[in-house]
Amino acid sequence: MVKVQRIVLDVLKLHSPNGLEFSTQLAEKCPGCWFNFKVMEVDEKTETVIIVVESEDIPYEDVANAITAMSGTIHSIDEVEVISFDDVESVSAATDV
Amino acid sequence: MVKVQRIVLDVLKLHSPNGLEFSTQLAEKCPGCWFNFKVMEVDEKTETVIIVVESEDIPYEDVANAITAMSGTIHSIDEVEVISFDDVESVSAATDV
Amino acid sequence: MVKVQRIVLDVLKLHSPNGLEFSTQLAEKCPGCWFNFKVMEVDEKTETVIIVVESEDIPYEDVANAITAMSGTIHSIDEVEVISFDDVESVSAATDV
Amino acid sequence: MVKVQRIVLDVLKLHSPNGLEFSTQLAEKCPGCWFNFKVMEVDEKTETVIIVVESEDIPYEDVANAITAMSGTIHSIDEVEVISFDDVESVSAATDV
Amino acid sequence: MVKVQRIVLDVLKLHSPNGLEFSTQLAEKCPGCWFNFKVMEVDEKTETVIIVVESEDIPYEDVANAITAMSGTIHSIDEVEVISFDDVESVSAATDV
Amino acid sequence: MVKVQRIVLDVLKLHSPNGLEFSTQLAEKCPGCWFNFKVMEVDEKTETVIIVVESEDIPYEDVANAITAMSGTIHSIDEVEVISFDDVESVSAATDV
Amino acid sequence: MVKVQRIVLDVLKLHSPNGLEFSTQLAEKCPGCWFNFKVMEVDEKTETVIIVVESEDIPYEDVANAITAMSGTIHSIDEVEVISFDDVESVSAATDV
């Protein structure tokens, strides 16, 4: 049972929606996730941002769709952290949670 | 249920009110918030400051209005941290608080 | 209820009183405060020092007056940390202390 | 009784599968492992990534086979951490787990 | 009630007594103090050292006299940390100790 | 009673056995040891690696023999940590373990 | 009551005895001490090493004699840490140990 716990994305977005709205809308689509949004470079019409997502198991499709829906482009997946539970462990871990 | 826990703002302000008054007035408008105010560059009439706000859920409009009311200009939102609670979790978390 | 918890000051002072006397007299005027005094640059008649003050709620006027009384000049307030308690919280916090 | 607890690999891979799919498939083949996948350099058709694997005892063959099965090439094993248990200790450690 | 908790001194001393004897004799004059003595620069007849003193309340006169008695010269007081207790707190703190 | 707790070795080895096999075989010869093996430089036929060994008391001869048996050459012992127990302490420490 | 808790020595030694033997023999002469031995520079016949000694109270003469007995030369004492106990405290501290 594989869970994706952390993803770092390099994203190009328009100035609008701004970083706060962008992050908030992203979070609304991904219950249980924590987001850090950092502006790296600002150009005339766009800005390059690094978005870190952490969760018990990240719903990547939801993250990616939400970014696209706000006219953002995922340039690259810079980092991924996954954990693979043994089957027995994962069952007990699941009931714990 | 999305909560904004940290915002980093790049702000241009006049020398007056000074940093202490500026921070204090900002804090008065945002109960439950912690502010770090740091001067980055001083020019003849203005200064560039980085303001970090942390709270359980930051009332950004109040922060932005308070800055504007003191003749400050938000140049950019440099960083945002948001957390999205699962609905069940957020209810119990809310009653805890 | 707003409390100022940390202030960093850039101060120009004469060589006398020396750093130890300067810090001690400063502290005598501000019960409940912790001070770090660091010499950054020494010139012929003056020295530039960075003074960090931390307290549960810094009495800035007392700090500033004490510096002025020792012929020191506050060049700038480089950093400020303030916390704004919710009213309910601040009452219980006050009775705790 | 020797256990391999950490391996750092320098890997060349094609752009597809992307980092998330690559990491997830890798993890599926190695129950009980934690993976960090980081992109170091991107070229026209390939990318160089650093993969860190941690586990109680890493099944290296499974890791290597999974990488090869996704058309990845292990350029080098950059770092290895192994622990060698005394026989008595390892028995009790084994029953603990 | 003001207590000096840390002082950093820039000191010029002769090669003799050496750093170990210098530090030990300094400590003998200041019960309750901790000293860190670090050589920064060695010249033909002298050496520049940084001496850090920490204590619950540093007896600076004793430190300074002990340095002078060993032909050392205090070039500057580079850093000072003082704490100013509220009167009530300081009484209870005193009885605790 | 002297115990060697950490040794850092600069080793030249052939490409085969690879780092994983090299570390594992090394560990098999030294029960109770932890090894970190890091590749520093790769040449045509050889590679320079830094090997850190930690244990309650490192059997250096076993480590050195194992390295030599795999055609490795110890260029230098870069770092050593040893602890010397008082006799009384070491006896009780020994019975504890 | 003054205790020397840490000394950092800059030492010139011959290649033989090697770092492991050098450290071990040094430790045998100083029960209760911990040593870190690090090679800084290697020349044709000699090497410069930094030796850190830590103990509850370092017997410096024993350390210095052991270094000399192995043809080492102490270039300088780079750092010293001493603590001076109040008489009352030191008595109770002594009985604790």
C-alpha cells in the first residue's frame, strides 16, 4: 500500500488569482493537505512559484486539476516522497487513523 | 475547511508610522495573530519591509486594509501556507479550540 | 490586546558608558526585560551597536528614554515582533501570569 | 546479521513515467520502504534524479529491478548505510519487530 | 534587579601564561562562572583571544581585575546579555536558588 | 579501559565489488558496527570513498582486513573518537551492557 | 573549585604511530576523557592534527606528556573551557559523582 506524502511542484501561473487565492482554492480541492506556496520569480505577465504539498496520501490528480483550472502550468515535479507500507502494518495503521 | 496559517508580505511604507507603531496597529486589527516586521531597505522617503503573519486562520483582508490605512503598499505576497482540514477532523478541531 | 515581544534596535552611542554599564542601566529601567547588546562597528568617538530586547510586553518608551539619557541615538528599529491576543484568551493568559 | 538501512542512487531516466509514477511504482515493488525522489538535471529526453531509499532492510535487487523495468539506469550508488547486529541482539530485535 | 548573564571580551595577552593557565586563574577569581577561551590571532609576543563568560550574575570587576593581573588588556566588550527581573519575581527566584 | 567509538577512513577501491556489496561484506566482518559509505570521486578504474564506522568499540583490525581483502587501500585515517573509562565506571558500564 | 572541561589542541605529529594508535595511547593515559582526533594537513614526514579533549576535569599534564612521549609537539592551545564551582555547590556536586 503506497502513499504519496510530499510533492514539490514548479508551477508557472498568471498574476491573478494572487498567491493567497491560488493557495486557498488549491487547498479547497484537497482536504487533508498542507500547502506551502512560494514566489520564486516574477515576470511581466506570469510568475514562477514552488508549491510544496504534504498529506497522509496526496491526491495528485486533484492538485494538478486545480492548478490547471486556475490557468497554472506544472513545469516539473521536482521532488516526491512516497512510503510503501507492508500489508499487515498498513491495515493496523489504517484502523489507528 | 481551509485555514491560512502563514503569509509573508513584501511591503513599501513611509518612515512614519515607525516599525513599532506600524506593527502594533496592524496587530490591533488582527486578534489572534503574531507579526514579525523586518526592515530590508531604507530609502529617502520610504522603506521596504518584510512582514510575516502567523495565526490559526489569518484574516487577510484585515491585514491588507490595516496596511493600506497606514499608507503602506503590498508589493507582493511572497509566501503562503494553508491547511485544508477534512470535514470530520475540522469539526472536532473546532470544538477543541 | 497587543504585546510587543521583541525589538531589535540599531543604536549609535559614545564609548562611555561602556557596553556593560549601558546594558545594565538600560535593564534597570525595564524590569522584566532581557537585553542582548552587540558591538558592530567602532569609530573614533562612537560605536554602532545592535540591541535586542525581549519581554512579555516591552515598554518601548522606557527603553528609548534610557538610551537617550545615556546620549545614545536610535538609528532605526530593525525588527519588531508583536502578538495580538484574542480578548478571551488574553484575559485567561493574564490571570495565569 | 547485516541490514541495509539507506541507499542513495544516481539514476538516469526518461521523462516518462514522470517522477510521481516512477516513485509510486518503485514503492509498490518494495513494501516497507520510504523513497525520496529528487530531479537534479533535465535534458531533452532524459533526466538525472537522486533517489534515496530507507528501510529496516532494503531489498536492493527489487529496487534495482524496478528501476530497470521503467527504463531507468543506475549510474552509481552514491551512499550506503548498513548496520551489523551482534547475533544475540539481532534475535531479540527481530522478535521485537 | 539586574543580572549580567553573558559577556564576550576581546583580550590581548602575552603568550605566558598560556591559555589553560590564563583560563584557570581567571576561573579561580570568579566562582560560579563558566569560561570559553579561544585564540583568534597569534603575533610574535602577544595573542588576541576572545573570552566568553557566562554565569547567573557575572562579577565583571573580578573578571577584569584578573585579566589585568595577568598582563592582559581588554580591547573591547563585544557582547553583553543582561536580564532585569521584576521585583516580585526576583525575590522568589532568589529563594529558589 | 579505552573504546574506539568512531573512525573515518579515506579508502581507494576498485569499482567491483560495488558500494553496496563492499559495505555489506565489511559489516559482516564487524558485528555491532554501523557503516556509512560515501563515494567522493570516481576515476576510470577506481573510486575514492569515505567510510565512517561507529560502534561501542570498533574492531579496527577486522575493518582494515576486510577492506584489504576486497582490494581496497586505506589512504588515511581522517578522524578517530575514543573514550577512556575510569576503571570503576567501566566495570559497571560493562555489566549494564 | 575550577574544572577544565574542554581543550582543543593543534598538534604536529609524525605519521607513526597512526591516528588510531595515537588516540588510543592518549586515552589510556587519561581515564575519564573523550578524544576527537582529526587530521588537518599531511606533509611528507609529519601531519597536523586537531585534538579535542573533553572530561569532567581534564588532567592536562597527562595529555601533554602522552603527546610528547609519542614525539608529538603541541603547537598551540586553541580553545579552553573551564567552569568554576561555588564552594558549596562543588561539594554537593562532588558527592553526587
